[in-house]
Amino acid sequence: MKIKIYLGILTIIFLLVAAKSDKPAYRIFNNKGHSAGYGDILKAAKNADVVFFGESHDNPICHWLELQLVKDLYEQKNGKLIIGAEMFERDNQLLLNEYISSMIRKKDFEEEAKLWPNYKTDYAPIVDFAAKKRIKFIATNIPRRFAAIVNLKGLEGLDSINALERSMIAPLPLKYNPDLDCYKKIGEMVAGSPMHMGDNLPKAQAIKDATMAASILKNVNEGWVFFHINGSYHSDNYEGAVWYLKEYNKRNATGLKILTITSVDQDDLDELEKANLGKADFIVCIPDDMTQTQAPSAAPLMPPPSMNPVSPVKSAKADTIKKTTPDTDSGADEEDDDDD
């Protein structure tokens, strides 16, 4: 008996040492910091109406997990899955529909759509899977030209757009809550900047969040899962697009089961850092030295450099918050001349 106990203790010690020697690519925690697994996410996602996956845009682990969840949800929901993404603006919906329905070729779609620089490596696998399975794919984001108007002129700048253009953005007038931390941090980051950027940049973020939320709510179906991909800053702490989705759904008699997932970078994956607790229902913790895919450029919300003396705001990682400096979006609220 003593020998068995001794061998059992040795086995436990060996397993603990072996675990310490592993180099996990990620670990999953729940919102309280307790260890969780992919199966826990999948089970919760299957029972949700809307799932927000808050990614870091240049992180391959995020993109791989998104693809796996899309595939597994499609199987477990017997095809009752809808996909939406920040990476597609509403005026690209027709092209998405044509590609998903096989009306146009993949080559034509990729040549004509406004695609992010890292599309082929990071998002094409999901879009191609949707096309293969005929999964409805929704372009949820506001066309960047309208977000740029808000950044320059405030929400009042949208008063001049016509009815057709209004159909591509959130309902107006927009209910803007400047007290949400996600907008307060953006305002603090650019406080004192010329051209009222301190006031307008958070509003430009808000019109994006609201448009994504409105797009999701319009396409939610009972018994289906709407799986939405966005930068983590759009859904962290249940703010941003999540807050707007709840606001818009108040008009409906039934509530929505919303699940949030976020991604964070840490040096040590053994436990979740205090700053990351409660950011989402599930937190995907990834080594901070993880290799990156092609880093996406920021979609321009501000005018070109020749028109704007403000230096572009850049962060080390897209859509993660380092200490007190917010990244104002999935990179979409920074100044850049490249497409996002």
C-alpha cells in the first residue's frame, strides 16, 4: 500500500513538472479568473443568441479559435449560424452576399471588396467556410467615410446625409453615453488635441459600436447563434457594441443571451492578471511574445496628414489596452492612409 501511495505521489509530481515545462499557446479563463477550456466556450456559445469574439487583430491564436468556433457551432447548431464582422462595412454587403451565394468568384470578391491587409491570412478562412456552407455573413460596420464625418464634425455632421446613406449606419439621433469607460479613455487619450478630437473621437467610436449592434439585432433569429468578430475594445467590459445591443433590444419583449470572449496578452499564463478580470465571460490569455500575422493598418477616421496636424495615435497591439492607454478600436480610429 505504501509503495502505491509513493508511486502515486511521484506521478503527481511528474505531471506537475511536465506541465510546467510545457509552452501553451494560450489559456482560457472565465470572468472570475478560474481556469476554463475551449469546450466551456463552445457550450456557452451554443446556448447564446449573440457571441462577441473580441480579438487582437494581429494575433494568429484569435483567428484560429474564431475559425474553430465557427466550424463547431455550425455543426452543433445544425447550420443555424449567422456570422458578422467588424472587418466588413455595410456598403460591402452586396459583394459578401454575391460571394457567399457563389454568384461571383472568390477572385472577383477579393478584388472589389474593401478588405483589410491581413484578410487573406486571418479572415478569408472564415469567409470561405461561410461560402462553402452558405452561411449568412453580415457586414456590420459603418462605412468609414461616415465615421470620418463624425470624427471631424461630431454627430451633427451626419444630419446632412441622405436617407440611403442613413440606412448604412445606426439609427439617428444616436444615444451617446460619454460616461462609458471605453469612451472616456479615448477622450482622455486625445484631450487637448486640436479640431475637437477629444470630443469627437469617442463619438466616432460610438457610431461604429452602435452600427455594429444595430446590424446584429436586425439579423438575430430565435434559435440561431449570431457569431460576431470584432476588436476587443468594442466589447470588453460589456461596453461598446454590447452596450448598444442591449439598449436597442430594450424595445423587444424578449431578452438576448449575450456571450462575450476577449483576448489578452500576458507574460505569465499561470493565472489571469487582476487587470484582466471581468473583461468578458471568457478571457483567452495569450503569451505576449506570440508571433503576429500581418499587422492591419488603421482605417482613417481622421483626414489625411496634410489636412490634420495631429500625429497619429499608435499602440503596441491592436485592440488591447496596455496599462492606462486605450487602443481606440480594432485600429479603426487611428489615422492612416491604408485601407483597414
